[in-house]
Amino acid sequence: MTGPIKPDFHLVGAPRCGTTAMSQYLAMNPSVFMVPVKGTHFFAPDLAFLDRREPGGDPFRPFMEGAGQGRIKGETSVWHVYSERAPALMNDFNPAVKVIIMIRDPVDMVHSLHARMVLDGLETIEDFSEALAMEAKRKEAVIAAGAAFGPLLYTEAARLSGRVRRYLEVLGPERVRVIVHDDLRDFPERTYVETCEFLGADPTHRPAFKVVNPNRKVRSRLLEKALKRTPRSVIRAKRKLMPGSASIGGTLERMNKKEVARASIGRELETSLSETFAEEVGLMSELLKRDLTGWVARTY
């Protein structure tokens, strides 16, 4: 009897740090099989907003049966980095598993994350500064619910040093690769090759390096709400009666979003956030033995 199918690596986050690009680059490598669906999050039962239970049995089989023999299997779930239980659960499931964590200038990250939450309809406050002002109240609600983290806690999301440290302590530094977003942006080929070498994948393969997951904005909120409010039971029925209806819905959703330049944070707020994250950037610099303080040493 065969045992459960186990990922060889997890790309655990963080959101808006280049995970989609790296996931797609790796998926183009013939020696790698990436789960085509992002966000299984099987190892984050402590993140209430994901509504996941502790994994059991063979959870990855439906996603990885087509991997074939000899390919390195991976999956991307960007909220795993915030789960306190994920590192140990991953290690228990596969004691040889590797993890990739991607990090970014925290000021840029929180601004990008807010824009994404607005795009996805999870954030109702479109003004970035107003959304930040709500964080203390939102954090109280998350704590009251007994949760470990909430996706609208923007400054909390950018405090990653302790979360990276947890993975390093549980898995060991030889099984954790931390990628700085700046490196993927400025040196995509080198960063990709080093990642392939870390995973044991074919480092000679070269994907097309291009911008992935750019900033976008919803054209019509009414259409977005209509698409998101369609009950799952109706969606399932439509798929049976009209097999092409799912792709129509997806097409409408894509057409309802346009690529736009992200609005400027503003000098005052940018300076305030740089001060907020100065200690965190210092901790991450120390952890990675790399000077990242330029992230918060902005000049005008």
C-alpha cells in the first residue's frame, strides 16, 4: 500500500513578496511539479480566517497525482508563514521537507497588501491610512476570537523576523531559504537558479522572467459583488448544466480588473511607517546577517 503523497517543499509566503512570480517560474521547470492551486493551507489550523483543520490522511493526493515520477513537488500557501503550528506540522508530515520564505521592504509590502485586499473585496476601507488606523481595533477582535492572526492586520503582516526564526528553529537553516524581494526584482535569473539549486531542481532551465501579479483595480464594485455573492450551490449546478459557465465567470472577473499604478503613500505616512518598522528591519538584518536597513532609511 502506498503512503500519502508529500510535498518536497512549501513556499509559505509572505503575501505580496513575489511568491506568485517564483511559484510560476518554478512551475515552468520540467523537473518541478507545482500544485496548480495556490492556498491549500493544510498546515495552518490555527489561522481561523482560513477555516482549516489539522491535516490527516493524504490531503495532497488530489492535487499531486499528476506529478509523475522523479519530479520535485511543491505548493504555495502564502499565509502559512503566519501560522505558529505550520513549521512543526510540515516537519511531522515530511521530515525532509524544505521551505521557501519571501520577504520585502515592509513599507512597500503593507501598501501592496492593502491594495490586494481591496481588490479581492476583503478590505472595505479603500484609503490606506484609514485602514491602518483601524488596525488596533481589528487586532482586538482577532485576539478576542482566539485567533493567531488576521489578514487585515497590515503592520503585523510585515513583522516577519519572528516568523522566519520559527521556521529556522524547527526545520534548521539548511532546509529554509529566505528570498529578499529586491533580489528577485533586480536579479531574477540568479535568484531563480539559486532557488533551483536549493531544491535540487534542474538549475539549467530558464523560464521567461516577467512581471507577475501587478497592481490592479476593480472596474465595477457592483459586478464584483454579484460575482462573489453567487452561492456555491448555484455555481456547482451551473457547472453541471453549462460546463462553460465557470470559465465565463472567471473571464468576467478578469475583465472587471484593470492594471493601474498604485497610489503614492505620501511622504508623511511613509516616514511614519519607516519609523514603525525600524526595529523589525534591524531584527531581520541580524537574523539573515544582511544589512536591510536601507528599507527604512528613506531620503527625499
